[in-house]
Amino acid sequence: MSYHFGFKYWNEPTPAKIRRVASALAAAGIAGCGFAYLRDNMTLAITLLSLAVGGSFIAKLFTDKP
């Protein structure tokens, strides 16, 4: 099975494996963001939040449909 990537695949379903990995990484990034915020490390909090949101966005661009 091969994956396709690009903006033209935005409306295609995302494969379950990609969706699972992206959700796990997003959850870990948001949890890390919360801990960094509680430790008053705003730079790290903003970086982790940006990576979590960006990763979720990029995962939406994958599909396994031709």
C-alpha cells in the first residue's frame, strides 16, 4: 500500500495508522505544552503547541486512495 500526500487529498479519508500516530503525537505535544506553561516556559509551550497543531494539519494531507 502506498500513501499519497498533497493538498489535493484534503477531502480524502486519512489512513487509520496515520490518524492514530498524529493524534498520539498531538496529545503528547499538548500535554507537554501544558507542563511547559505551568513551569513558565512560554517559548517551549508555544513551540510544542505549534508542532502539535502543525502535525495534525499535515496528517490530514495523507491518503491511501489514488
